[in-house]
Amino acid sequence: MPPVQPATRNPAVLAFVDQARSLFKPERVIWCNGSKAEYQQLLHAMVATGTAQWLNSEKRPNSVIVRSDPADVARVEDQTFICSLSKDDAGPTNNWADPSEMKATLHGLFDGAMVGRTMYVVPYSMGPVGSPIARIGVMVTDSTYAVANMHIMTRVGDAVLGALGSSTDFVRGLHTVGVPLKKQTWADEPWPCNTTKYICHFPETREIWSYGSGYGGNALLGKKCHALRIASAQARDEGWMAEHMLILKLTNPEGRSKFIAAAFPSACGKTNLAMLIPTIPGWKAETIGDDICWMKFGEDGRLYAINPETGFFGVAPGTSNESNLNAMRTLNANCIFTNVGLTDEHDIYWEQMDGQPPQHLTDWLRRSWSPNAGRPAAHPNARFTAPAAQCPVIAKEWDDPKGVPIDAILFGGRRATVVPLVSEALSWQHGTFLGSIMASEKTAAAAGTIGELRRDPMAMLPFCGYHMGDYFQHWINMGEKGGGKMPRIFYVNWFRKSAEGKFLWPGYGENSRVLKWIFERCDGTAEAVETPIGKLPAKGALDLKGLNVSDGAMADLLKVDVAGWKAELPSIREHFSTFGTRLPAALGDELDALEQRLG
Ligand code: OXD
Ligand code: MN
């Protein structure tokens, strides 16, 4: 790939890149221009080094499979740090390190880390270039895989530098896989990574320093590092919101639309909900985004949201025509598949894909595999990277620089018990309370034990770049500012189980029934009953026509489990106590009020 000259004279950008070059000591520097040709060159480069392999060009045109090192398969939360000046500002939910000490450690590791390699400079915009809600970052990296993924997931290139002009307001990202090449041979591995890993954020200076991993959120710095951890801190400072939410557009049979944002912890079906196919006649759902939502007040006082990304980095296993037809259709071409199985026809396979598994394939560890192998063909956190514009139900507003006005915010998680199918918060403050106590069973998106219940406030536990108590306060402040124009807040749970451990609710497209109630609550046309835990659908208010769920199951799904909620109060108090004096008084008041209402 020929070196490309910088398309900017911005002294801050040039100085940042110069410093990175002196530190990392790469063999060459390439400035990414964001063109299609450049993307193709990146794919060819990955194939040439053995990082990627072309898939069958008829079945999966212009797509590649990549297998990572088995020790580099997920975000490493243990090694993720918020390096704010004061430890208190990182709060109890983050690992903290002193910024100068961490920088000294990383300087040591970064010094010469790119010897023999290419250093790519990736100017990117999170959000439509030039949108008042969008933000710019400049990332340097030695991972071709990271650059190719950034091409799909963000807006990369010269247009971004043009929009930045001479401004110094950009997030500075340094990333290396931490494997310098040896001059004698220049030999490389298909997936270079280091056993030492650090994913570090400096919220005050808007910097990201990432070492040792090439995988997902550790390496695609625009996503979790910038769009959530750094952006959440910036949003607090500037009065907007950076949230771990999908955004969807829901249109009723009369053709009126509402925009809904929803926060669910990692791998709880955000992508599925973002692309759902309603089962109720006449209703239409379209996608704006599946993972991240930035919201800012518009001139009319409402909250307007953009999807800062341009692609989906979705969990592959479990995705099928049945669970998410629109995602499967998005994956027809131009995708990167990571840690999935490779069929003998050079196509992809993962667990719970439609139909029978192939009789033979090559698993994500490049071993021969058959259905009786006793192990999955794909890693549970195997991913697809797919261009959002390819989604057959992408909404026409998905890249509107103005954003879309949000009508409702949903919180949810995987809860087998206690939490009903849907409830509406009594107020913004009560909704903030519900978000702050969200809990879910752990999934494979992060390294750790699967199945354990963890509180994951607003699905931001691994992504909030500052003290979570202050983050709650920011939510309350936003509500005070927006007043009656704020979105309504709802709490949903698709994962409630019977005593026998069976899911009570069919989920997927049937969730449109719940969305319809939410739509009509926003319109003031659907009935609700006020209960101690919030407003639940009144009898008959949820459209259940044609649904095969027994009355008993429906009663369980919409039950106010007073005993269950009472039993949970001590664990909520304990959760709140971790935030000390930074817990907003309003949330303590909400907890007391809940206790009183439960009697
Ligand atoms: C993701 C995550 O990858 O939340 O989106 O872990
Ligand atoms: Mn996510």
C-alpha cells in the first residue's frame, strides 16, 4: 500500500501523529483516506499476511473470515482503566490508575512497539460528518484488522479532517497490538497480540491508549472507548448523553412514527430488537442503530439522537433467519467475520444458525469439526462486522445529521424472575432509578463467569467513563432540564422464566406487542394501571391477538412480585451504598418510596 500524505495541515493532528511515530517507531506511516479502494487494500493485506481468508465469492461476496488468537477473544474489563486525575472521579465501578503513572508504564510498552510494522493514521467521525452531535477522533494503530473494522464501523478519512479544520477538539487514540517485528526475518503471526493488555482512558484529556489486544472493543477505539467511555465524560461536561442503547423507528398502521432508544447489557438482544420484524399487522420497525446512542437537546427542547456508528459489530452465535432475518440479510456481502466456523464451501457457520449444522467444517481454532465434536464451531463471542447501510430495514433517517427525536427509552436485562415483561416509570426520576438498578445475567461479551447476576446500571457498567454516582446525577439533571419534553422511560424483560425454567415470553418479533403498548402510552391512548413498581398494561391493553401464550403465563409475565421485589431491596441498598456520598439523594428517595409502596 503506498504511503498516503496527510490531507490536513492541522498542527495538533500533525504533532500528535509525529509524537506517535517517534514513540512507536514504525517502519512506515499510512494516512487513511477512507476510500473504498483503501478498504479493499486492507482486506488484501490481511489475506496476504494470513490474518484473513476470503470467503466463497458467490455465497459471501467481498467478505473475509478472521480467526483471533485464543487468548484475545473479548473485551478485557480487568485490564480496562479510567485514568482520571482523581481516583474518586473514576468511581467504584471502574479500575483506576494515576494518569502519569499509567502513561509512564505505557510509554515503556509503546516504545518501539511498532518496529517493522505500518502505523495507520485513522481520522474518524462518530456520527455524520459535520453533525452538531458528531465528534471526531484520530487513532493510530498497527492493526490492519482494526483499521478495516473502523472503516465499516465509523466514517473514516479526508472528509473528517476537512470537518476538523484547524480545531484541536478531537479524541487522540493510540493503539498497538504490542508485537514489534524482528528485523532479521520480519516474520509475523496471523493475529499478533500481547499477553499484557491495557485499555486506558484519560477522560480529562480525551485520550485513549490501548495496548496488547486486537479484538473488538479493545481495538476499535471509536466504539466503546470513544463513543461510550470518553464520550460519557464529555457529555456530562457539555450537557448531552452518550448511552449504550439501540435506536429504532416504529411506525403504526396510520403511518405515524416514534423513535425508541433501548439499553440492554452486552449480548442481551439489542441487535435483534433494533431489527425486529413486528408480528402485529400494519406495524413497521426500522433500524437507526444497534449499540450506541448519543442524545442532545434540539432547539425545540426535545432530545435528538444519532447513531455515532456506521456498522454493526454483532455477536454471531444465535443470529439466524429465525432470530434476526434482517441481520442475516445484512451479512450477505462486504462483511468481516471473526472467530466463526468455516464450512468446506468457504462459507460461515455458528451455533444456532438455521437448519442442520454442516457435517464437517473448520472451527474457529482452525481444527476439524463435526456436529458431534462436543464443542462449539464458533467462539461464543464470535462477531460479524457489517455495514449498517446494508441492513434491509435501515431507516431513512439513520444518518440524518439532525438526529431523531426520542419518544421513549427502554431499560432491560436478562432476568428469570421478579421483573415483569414491561412497566412504565412513574416519572423521569423513577425511570432513572429503574435504570440505576438494572441487573442481568453475565454473557460471553466480556471475559468472566457466564450466568452470574450483575447489576449493570443503564447497561453502562463497563462503559461509564466517570463516577457512576455522578452519571446518575447527570441523568437527573438532564431530566430537570428537559422537563415534560423528556422521553418516557420503560423497563422491559423478555427473559422471564417459569418455575420449570422455560421462557414465558416468545420474544423476537412478538416484542412488537410490547413496543405497540409503549408507542400508545407515548400517544396517551393505551391504558395502564399504577402499581408499586410502576405502570403496567391494564387488562386488554397489550395486543395479544393471535399470540400463543397461556393466560397463566401472561399473568406471571405481568405480575407485580411484591415478595420478590421486597427480597431484592437489601441488594439494591447494598448496590447503592457502593456509590457513597455521590449517590444522588433523589435515587435514595426513590428506593425509600418503592419500599413504602411495597408495604
Ligand atoms: C458490544 C458489547 O460489543 O456491548 O457491543 O460488548
Ligand atoms: Mn454493546
